[in-house]
Amino acid sequence: MPHTEHILHGRYAVVSCHVERPLDDDVWSRFNALQERRPGGFAIAALMRPPAEGENEERWLERAQEAQARGPFGLHTHWTAPDHARPTGGDPAALVREQGRRLDSLGLRATFFCGGGWYMDEKVLAAVADLGYADCTATAFRPGYLEPGAPHLQLEEPAWIELAAGRRVLEVPTTHSIGMLARGLLGPFRRQIVHAYFHDTDLLDRGRAAALRIGLSFLGLKRTVTDLDELQRGLRPEKTTSFANSRA
Ligand SMILES: [Zn+2]
């Protein structure tokens, strides 16, 4: 368990997966095997997209329960469609609240939220706070596909993000993609916390899957291996920031 003292001087790493196609048997079996194998010693957090209209909720629940038994579990919302993550209208926070309640009613205990396409706004973050989750939607990098001014949070290190009425949310930014991990093999990771992420669909590509396995093994040797739930329990960042200041 990381303590403040260790966090100040320690160098931790965690890994999460955006599980977007858990009902695709091929994708699921690959994710299932990888999470079970714990590359680098990591308990990979499954940030799962809930089933959309017409998808098999019963099978989804079985798979969510399997994932939750093996590592941290979180909610990954795709607002527009299974293959269209960012919202195109409506009330983004309302969908997050609805999905959070649904996970709850299914007996799943999510601890983290990650907005699809890295989307975040202040109302969504308030919904995340109300659900009792921590958040990992902020990124330390600027996602290349975002339009200038598109809502997005950018943070280098974990921080508390302040909301109205004195509430705050623990933000554990995502810092490395698979490609960045691979490039990081050449140099030191400067951040205190490396949070690497990938998509379940990356596992369909042999090259990306191999890069991920190698990257995570290397990361596990260079860092103290922990997981998102351990960080949520033990991490007390010194930094507090307002929502406006974490907008990128
Ligand atoms: Zn996604």
C-alpha cells in the first residue's frame, strides 16, 4: 500500500484497459487471458463499457464479474454509440449517473471512471464524485485526434480536482499509451506515477499485443507495481486544482 511518504519518493506504475468490446468472443478471450496472466505483475484494471441497447446484458455481466474478480473495475462510458465514444448531444452527466446506478444494481463495485474519447466536463465529474469513484480521464499527453478546444483534462500527476460545495475527486491521469511505453524503453520515466493504458481491441493486433507485453514487463521491472485500487486507497496527492485549471 503506498503511503504519502512513499508516494513522495516512490515511483509506482499501474495499468488499465478500456474494455470496449467485451461481447466479442475473440477480443474478450484475449483480454481475459492477459488479465489472468498479469504481465509485469500488474493487476490490470478493467474499465468496461456497459452494454448498449440490444447487446447481451447477461453475458456482459458474467464477463464483468470475471474481470472484477481479477483486478480493479471501472466504468468506461461511450456516449454516442459502442464505436463512437464522445458525446454528440444530450446530457453526458445523466448517462454516467444512469450507468453507475446500473452497475450498482447488478452488484458490480466500480471504483474508477474513464470517459470515452477522454471526454470530461464539470457535470460529468460531479456525477463521478456522487458515484464515489475516482477518475482517470485526464491525460498527461494531448490526444492527437481532439479538435482544439474539445473538452478534455490534462494533468501530469495525480491531484484532487475541486468541485462546487467543497467536494473533490481523486484524479489519477493516464500517462502512457502502448506506443509511448515502447518509446519509453529508451529513457527513464520521469513521473512518480506511470499509468499505462490500452484498448481491448489492441490485442487483436499481434504487433501491438507483443509491444504491450514487452512494455509492461519492462515497466514492472523499473517501477513498484501497484494497481488503481491501491492508489485510490493510499494516494493522497499534495496538489489540489480547480476543474477550470485542469482543462486543456
Ligand atoms: Zn473507449
